[in-house]
Amino acid sequence: MPTLNMVQAINLALKEEMQRDKNVVLLGEDVGKDGGVFRVTEGLLEQFGSERVMDTPLAESVIAGAAIGMALYGLKPVAEIQFMGFIYPAIDQIFSHASRIRSRSRGRFTCPLVVRAPYGAGIKAPELHSESTEALFCHMPGIKVVVPSSPYSAKGLLISSIRDPDPVIFLESSRLYRSIKEDVPEGEYTIPLGKARVVQEGTDVTVIAWGSMLQRALKAVEGVNAEVIDLMTLSPFDEETILKSVKKTGRIIIAHEAVKTCGFGAELSATIAEDAMLHLKAPIMRVTGYDVVLPLPKLEDFYIPTAARIKKAIEEVMKY
Amino acid sequence: MPTLNMVQAINLALKEEMQRDKNVVLLGEDVGKDGGVFRVTEGLLEQFGSERVMDTPLAESVIAGAAIGMALYGLKPVAEIQFMGFIYPAIDQIFSHASRIRSRSRGRFTCPLVVRAPYGAGIKAPELHSESTEALFCHMPGIKVVVPSSPYSAKGLLISSIRDPDPVIFLESSRLYRSIKEDVPEGEYTIPLGKARVVQEGTDVTVIAWGSMLQRALKAVEGVNAEVIDLMTLSPFDEETILKSVKKTGRIIIAHEAVKTCGFGAELSATIAEDAMLHLKAPIMRVTGYDVVLPLPKLEDFYIPTAARIKKAIEEVMKY
Amino acid sequence: MPEKIIESYNVKRIEILDEKGNADESLMPSLSNEQIKKMYELLVHSRTFDQRALNLQREGRLGTYASILGQEASQIGSAFALEKSDWIFPSFREMGVYITMGYPLYMLFQYWSGDERGVKCPDDLNIFPVCVPVGTQIPHAIGAAMGVKYKKDKKAVVCYFGDGGTSEGDFHEGMNFAGVFKLPVVFICQNNHWAISVPLKKQTASKTLAQKAFAYGFEGIQIDGNDVFAVYKTVKEALEKAKKDNGPTFIECFTYRMSDHTTADDAIRYRSKEEVEAWKAKDPIQRLKLFMEKKGLWNANYQKDIEDKAKAAVDEAVRNEEAIEHPEPKDLFKFTYEKMTSRQIRQMKDF
Amino acid sequence: MPEKIIESYNVKRIEILDEKGNADESLMPSLSNEQIKKMYELLVHSRTFDQRALNLQREGRLGTYASILGQEASQIGSAFALEKSDWIFPSFREMGVYITMGYPLYMLFQYWSGDERGVKCPDDLNIFPVCVPVGTQIPHAIGAAMGVKYKKDKKAVVCYFGDGGTSEGDFHEGMNFAGVFKLPVVFICQNNHWAISVPLKKQTASKTLAQKAFAYGFEGIQIDGNDVFAVYKTVKEALEKAKKDNGPTFIECFTYRMSDHTTADDAIRYRSKEEVEAWKAKDPIQRLKLFMEKKGLWNANYQKDIEDKAKAAVDEAVRNEEAIEHPEPKDLFKFTYEKMTSRQIRQMKDF
Ligand SMILES: Cc1ncc(C[n+]2csc(CCOP(=O)(O)OP(=O)(O)O)c2C)c(N)n1
Ligand SMILES: Cc1ncc(C[n+]2csc(CCOP(=O)(O)OP(=O)(O)O)c2C)c(N)n1
Ligand SMILES: [Mg+2]
Ligand SMILES: [Mg+2]
């Protein structure tokens, strides 16, 4: 079984799905000849040709919008937005259309597409290359949001996303792209959307994380009898697994890279406060990015939540 | 003191601010000759001329973006987006620029602008005319979000918003526009941003609402010793008033028109679950729109939270 | 030659049928008498539908409605050139297109009464639902055309929008894609001279809308949009070009919105009666009638006959629509995703 | 006349200084020898800065950097025509513009080392910070120009962007506003033929970028962007036109990105060496040098002298930049709003 980093795992998922299904096509800025600015689509133009791996003009709204049209027409487009910070011009197409076409047409037309984008800070990139605004997309019914935390899960989740009958926003931590390796089987396997994974069982405290924060969460719980949950799909999210863990540990920490206010942690916390309040032994703590404009590289390490900050929150809730 | 509806109160605020400050200018689709599709800007073109009340081409991104440029140049633009559902093409300008220019330039350039938009369902309008996605904007540091619930507060809050040194999204419930009247003083008065209003004091339960939901919240609490809070500013929101009320009543209901998942109710609930958990006597309940694509008129009344649904939630928490 | 002209462009305008009903034979598309009559009937039919919709709205039996009055030739003429297998991306003011394609009338009323089921397109047609956010359907047409091209299908994609729509970013990005990928798409811009209260002159400083296509490296042409022959011929040729993989065409139909923007609008606030009057003389139905009369294809009996038929069809559609049961509140939940989420299932218990 | 031509457009191209250093006297802008030397010095200065930035990046002393190599004439020529009171909206590849306007060099290094303080524009200049999302600065230029017009100031607004930028919706919407409101704005499009790995041909099917302006009802013109005289002259005239309230101009500077897209890019992956070589012959600095040599304005001593000066200035800037203290973590919180929120104040206690 090959040991792959996340770039390679995602590349493999794309390649295998394109081999399996002729309707799977890729589009985006620099995804063809250049293989993507992170090389995620490297080699796919050569293998599948420019009809299936399309370098597009610089226009995010129509990248998303054209993906919608392709999906309507029966293709399975996987669109790349070069960085999550450049998804904002495409939000109108995603919010006004991708999410609503099934409902609008009472099922006559559907939108099985994937929009991939690297997200998150930590690679010393210029402004707007470090966004983690996944929560925005979770507020829009009709959209699914998936955030893998490792090469293995990236491959399995991406395959599921491509096969999903509804539009999926698939966010890849650019910080993780090449920093972790893992055994990733060749050939198809899927990880179901909407299900979280209990990475580590524990009894005293639950730490919920996704994407770029999972590694730090795991580091933070060293020496603690903690349960760690990798949420994987944010929308729709796995209430069951979370509530079960709340009932078990009674202490909840949610870690995310996004700013605190209205981050997805708020939804998780609110869900718990509504549905499992009586099982709580301590306040629900969120360890998040600060409520500030994302800084340029010189300050970015101070912005991203650290394992130490998660650890401190754990110590805090363990006082109860 | 004149009795005005919300359209008239907002019109008056605009007129008085334009009289006071020559730098205040309006722009948007149909805001001039037509006086806006809801007549909010009626008469202002005649009074202030087409240099200050600008009918623009049909292009939301540059309506927001031009407002940014005007603000940089020292004007105080008030841009109208015709319906909140059409703000999505402008989100890139708002998220990538309006919110970040002060930070990006370390204060050399700032963005004192207001984007007004009618929001919410209940007027039997076509698709995308009924959005209430205020939470999206609350997830973006650098932006303020204001949602008045009555003519009086609309005028005072809009004046504050125009004078604010930072960009403000100002959302007006189209359902309330002409459905409630109130005494609204002529001449200037302001209501500070960032402060909630305790509309009614009570001891048993707190209902937090804003904009279109306040009236229904007030109806729902009839016969209950309830505290009702009109949040008014969602970002930055008044944690103090809310936490104080939590400590007093220990039972919290949050009502909003937006879909439940990742609505602003999630942030309020999470804040309480983090900072005032020990004062809670019952789960924090959210009474919200359902997690569905907004329906066309025939089903919209089933979508919008009713006083009855809020009442039911109150009964629920009163069991604890 | 240090200051030189490196490219030149001309904007063409095509007119065939004038206001008096005279057609330029040299440009006349090949149409049988039956086809011409069929076109005329569709024009009358569409106007009958439109008037009824306005009446129903006034009576509170329909929601906000966007009238097509004055634009019938642009819509019927273009749709008449289409095949059922072509893909159509309308905006919100294309009832004449739906009707020409044979879309069930009662469903149109159903849609405008605020019921999603009205735009659940029948399986034998490919008309995308009414698109409310201006210009945003253009990228969808682009994507569908990319699909057509990828699958090498013998189909074209048609996209409708208004003069106001040309100001939106999506128009630009979509047109540019069409040029770069040489897509089998026909853009039909109904320049009805108004976007709610904003007249064309305030919408763009461009002398014509047709010339906007030059910015994307393909053909743009202006036609008299009240001239059903010019519309039919130009669209037909553009469709053939598309199907031969010879790329996109942009067609500006020069027409006029005779009615208010929608039933929620009051055009008297912002435009002069004289302007509207001047356009009445250019009515698209009247001039075809005059043409047909000269050719012996029209007489008063015929007119009465088709008006009766149109009225009967619309009456029946209204009856059918009003017999439909109100949608179930549970329907709120059923079409957001293929499978309802657990949260939705719980929420649905409210009903 | 049923099929008629209703509008015609020509795309002009201007060249003054050729690769051999010969200038077309009939078009030559009026520039004193001192001004020409000043321009040359700015070109050298900018290239010196650029090379140093690339070196520093390689040594890990600077973050991702976008080289201007090859585009110096477009940048220096245009900025040389500006006044300090004009407003400038750059994209991210306009270091030559900043340098020409007298922006402190060390601050440019500071910015590219990842420190916001580097784009806190000095009070006597109006250069908006580097704009990362492509094309999104265009609407800001529009708004500022609306401000200029409203206040009747004698200023112009200049907006820079690339060939790729013309594909974005914001370009279109902004250009359209400029035409409709007849704004005092000059659009300077550096067509460097690449947008990362996407060549111009895949970016748009339009034969020139200049002609895109016709879609908005104003003048578009192509110029040799490696010809500092053509750039200066054209921009100067456009600025005068703007200041006389005669509306906007779109200028396509036909140039080439000689370097990688940024230091994070590797252009060998997607373009041929031959293409790059062919453009080397068109170098903007070399041809001005030849011109000056012919005029007796250039010799080897002069060259050495200005190179030394440029190097010294850049050395000093690097020293100054590296002496600046690292920004405080607390700075994270200080510029989001005018006043910190209570939540931010609590969060700041982490530091
Ligand atoms: C993105 C967006 N902005 C605003 C509106 C509100 N609106 C509906 S129709 C319209 C004018 C459209 O003008 P045009 O494109 O010329 O089409 P017409 O109505 O004339 O058919 C406007 C501003 C909208 N539907 N979508
Ligand atoms: C909205 C947006 N999408 C994508 C990017 C990533 N990106 C940075 S520069 C660039 C190419 C820009 O090309 P062009 O406009 O020609 O400018 P050049 O780099 O050639 O100066 C891309 C795609 C971005 N910065 N902004
Ligand atoms: Mg129109
Ligand atoms: Mg370029």
C-alpha cells in the first residue's frame, strides 16, 4: 500500500474516479498544464486530455456556474477554486443555484458537483490565501461541506463527494497538503458523508476537530483520557456521534481554525446546549482563531489555534 | 411627533443625514427616479439631485465595490441592494475588501459605508426575495451587522450606522416595512451600535430576537414573566446584556427567521454555553426557520417561525 | 507605421418585416404558410396567456408576475427555431418561450402562484426553471454547452436575458468562456430598453448591446426584436452554426417592455407615455397580421377562431391550476438533498 | 436597407520607441533630457529592486514575491505621467509604480516579508495597498473616481490589472460603470500574456484587450508596453482627458512577464523557452538605453553611476527593513474595527 501525502491521495482519488466514470471532468484555473498551483491535478491533463481537464479563464463565478451547468447536463464536474479566499465571487452561484436547483425544480434537475479548494493558514502565503470560512457554506441548505484531515480520509471522502447526488464543497488544508503521509490504498474505497470518526476513545473530555486542527487536537490530548472526534463532514454533520460522546464525557472542546464568532463551533456547541445540556459537566469551550482580520505571514502563527491553547482549554474544563 | 412606518422612518434618517453631511450619498438599482422598489428612497433624488442619489447599472459587486472606493475617498456612501438575496454577488467585495481595508492598510484607509438591504420572508415575493442570511456577515470580522425591529429603532440605528467609522450591513425586514407604525421623532437621535435593548423585563425566561422576529417574540411571551431582548446589532453583539439576562432567568430561547444550522442563534447559544453555563436551568432552545431551501410563497408561512412555535419552546423550557 | 489600426469591427442590424407588414423577400427565411400561421397563433396565444396572468394577479389569484407584452416576437420567433432536444436557460420573462416549446400552460400559472411544482419541467423538455437573480443563468448555459460539446451531442444551448442582465459580472464571465471554448450556445438578449426603472442609456454607454460580443471574439448582431421573421432567421442560423461546432452567437433583440416591470411595479413613475405610445406602432403581432392579410393568410374569422382557441386553452389551464392541491408543508423538506438529513426529519415532525 | 451596418470600430496600436532605440519623432511626447534620464533611472532602479527581492526570497528573507521583470516600461512610463495627488489602485505586480511614485522602498520589502505595515501608505500618497484578489480593485477605482467627480477635484484615478484580470466579473461591471458615469479613470491593463500558466489565447478569444472598452462605450487603445514613451504619452493624454471630465480610457500595454508568475511558480512547466527568448529582444530598458546613447544621454560611466545608486538605495532599504521590529501579536486585534470589541479585548489577553 503506498504511503501518500494529501496532494497525492487527492490526485489518486481524482484519477481513479475519472477512470471509472467518463462523466467526471475537472475545471479551474491552472488545473491543466500546470497541474494546479499545489500540483493536486498533476498528470491528469496528460492522462485524460484537455476535454476532461480544463484550464479556464480567471473567473470564479463562472467556474462554479459552469460546473452547475455541466452537472445539470449529466456530467460530474470537479471544479477547483485556487484558494478558498477566491471562492467569494463564486458564492452567488453556489448559494443561489447549486444549493437550490433540486428544490427549485422539484427534483427534475440536480447538481452533483464538487468544488475543491485549499483552505487555511500556515503556509506563509499572501493575503486571502488563508481563509477558513467553512461555516458560511454550512448555513446554506442544499450544500454539503466536507473537510478531510488526512490523506486516507481525503481520498475516501473525495470519492464519496464525487459520487454524491448533491453539491459538495470539499476543503483541503493547504498546511496539511505535504506535511503528513499515510498509507492510502489504491483502488476504490469510500468514506460516507455525514459521518464523523472517533479517532480516539476516551472518557474525560471530548475534543471535536476537523481538517487542519485534528493533528493539533491529537497532540493536545496527549496524557489525557480524551475522546477525539474528526468531524469530516460539517454539513450535514453527525449529531449522533457527537451527542453520544457528550453523554459519555460531559466535557466538550471544539477546535477550529476559523474565527470564533459564527464559526462552525457555534453550531456544534448550540446543538449540544439544546440536545444534551443535562449531560454537560462543564462549559463547552471553543478554541478558535481570534475574531480578527486574518494576518499576513508574520503574525499568522499567532492566529492559528495551537495544541497548547487546546490543552489549556482541556485543563480548564477538567476543573469542573 | 409623527407616526411613521419603517419605510418612512428609514427615509427620514437618510434625508436628515444627507442634509447634515454633504458626503452622504446613495447608490443602488432603482433608488433614484423610482425611489426604490419599496419606496425607501422616495423623494431623495428630487431633493438632493442625481449626483447624490445614483441609479446604477444592474451590478451588485460594483455597487458594493464602488461604495468602498467612495468611502476610501472620503464620502459616506449608503448602497442599497435591492433584496438580500442579491447581495451574494457583492459578498466578495464585502468580505475581501470592506471588512479588511482598515486592517490591510493599518488604518491609513477606512471603509465607512452602509449597505442596506430588505431581508426576510413573508411578502409573497418570488424566489431569492426572502433571504435572512445575516449570520454570514457576522462571521466576517471587520463588518458590523445591524437589524432594526421597528421604525423608531430603524431611524436611530441607521443614523448611527451612517456615522460609524466601519462598514455596516443594515438589514430591513420587508415584512415589517409597512406593517407597524410608531412615533418617530424628527431630528437627530442615535441608538448606539453594539447594544441590545431589553424590551421587557422578566424573571422566568429570556427570549432573544431581532428584526422580523421581535413582534412574534413579544406575542409569544404574553402571559409569561419573560424578559425579551431586541438584539439590534448582531455584530459586534452585546454579550453583556445577554449574559446578564441569562444569569437572571436561566432559561433562554433564541428566535430567528434564518435556517437553524449556523444561524446567528448558534453563536448566541454557544456564547452562553461557554460563559454562563452554570446559570442555565434548561437547554437553550432555538426557534428558527427550518433547514430547507426557502420556499416559494405558497409554503412560506410554514417556513417562518410563528409566535406559537416560540410559545411552545417557552413551555418546554419552563418544564425545567 | 507607429500609430496603426490593427482590428476593425462592424455592428450589423437585421430587419425583415416592417411595421406595415412588408417583408424583405431577399432576407425572408423559408417558412411554409402553415409555419407562419403557427407562429401567429403562438403570438396570440402568448398574449392571451399574458393578459390573463395580469388579470389573475390583479384579482389576487396569482403572485407577482412579469408581463411579456411587446416582446412576443423575440420570444416566439426564437423558440420557434429550437428543437425540443435543445437546452434552454430562460430568465423570468420568457413565458412566450415556454409556451412555444409546448410547456404545460397550467404549470406556468402554478409557478406564478408561488408553487415550485410549476417549474418541474416535463421530461421531454429541457427548459431550466425561471431564473430570478439577473444574469446568473448565463454560466449554467455555458456549463451545459460544455457538456454538449464534451458529449458531441447535436444540440444547442440557448440563453435568454435582458439588457439589464448585460451589466452583471456573470454575463461577462460567461460570454468570455463561450468565446474561449467556442461553445454551441446562442445568447438571446431581449433589449427591452428598461431594467425596472433604469433606461438603457443609464445601463451602459455602449451604443449597441450587440457589439459587446466583440469583446469575447465572436459575432454579435442586432435585430429588430419585434420582427418575428428577423428573430427566427437569425436564431435559426445561429443554432445551425452552434450545431456545426462553429461557436457562439450573441443576438440583441431590439424590443420594448410595453407593460410595467412586474405587477409590483408602476412604470408611470419613471417613463413617459409618449415613449410607450411610440412603441405601440411597432407591435410585433400587428405587423405579422398585416403581412398575413396581404398574403391571404389572415381574415377576421381566422382571428376570432384562434382567439377563441387561445382563450379556451388559457381558461382550461386556469381551471386545472386552481384544482391542484396546495403543496404539503412536508414538501418543504423533501427537495433540499436527495435524502433528508436527520435534522430535517426531526424538524418535519412539526407538521 | 434591411441588413445594415449601424456602428464601426477600429482598434488602434501605438508604438514610438522601437527595439533598436529609434523613436518616431512625430509621436514623441515632450520630455526633457532630464525627464528621460529620470525615467531611465527609475527603470534601472525598479529592476534592481526586483532582482534583490527575488534574491531575498530565495534566501528565505522575503515571502512569496511577484516579479515585474519585463514590465518596467509599462509601470514606470505610466506612473511617470501621474501626479502625487492622483489616486492609484494597483494589483500585486506594480512595484515599479510604487517606486516611481516615491513610495519608501523598505516598506515594499516589509510588505513582501508578510507585514501589513508595509502597505500603510504614507499620507502624501494615495496608493491603495496591494490587491490580491484579481480584478477586485477595479470597483474601488470606480468608487474613488465617483468621489473625484462628485467633489469636482482635479484628480484622476488610475487602476492597474493584468490580462487575466479582464476575465473577472468585476472588470466588466467596473468598466461599465466608468462608461455610464463618464468617470475620470484610466485603466491600465498590463497584458503580459500570461495569467500564471494560462496564456492569453486561453484567457479570451478577443483579438485585442483594447477592444473590450468598446463594449462600454469608451476608448480602448493598445500600446507597446515595452516602450516607455508610448506608455507615458498615452497615459498622460488619458489623464488629461480624465481631468477635463472627458471620461475614461482603457490602455492595453502589450508586454510580457519575463519571470515566473511568483516565486512560488515554475514557468518552465507551461511555456517554451523560445517564447521567452523572443521577448528578451524587446527589453524595455535596453531600447531606452540605445535611444539615449544615440542622443548622447548615456555612457558606461553613467550606467555604472546609476546602478551603484540603485544598489545603494536597495541595500539601505533592506537594512532598514530588517531592522524593523517584528509586529506585536497584539496588533492582530487593533485594526479590525476602529474600536476593539469586548470579545477582541478578552481574546487579546492571550498575549
Ligand atoms: C442579481 C439581481 N439583482 C437585482 C434583481 C432585481 N431585478 C429583477 S428584474 C430587474 C431588472 C432586469 O432588467 P433586464 O435584465 O433588462 O430584464 P427585464 O426585466 O427588462 O426583462 C431587477 C433589477 C434581480 N432579480 N437579480
Ligand atoms: C480572484 C482570484 N482568483 C485567483 C487568484 C490567484 N491568482 C493570482 S495571480 C493570478 C493570475 C493573474 O493574471 P493576470 O491578471 O494576467 O496578472 P499577472 O499575474 O499576469 O500580473 C491568479 C490566478 C487570485 N489572486 N484572485
Ligand atoms: Mg430590460
Ligand atoms: Mg498576466
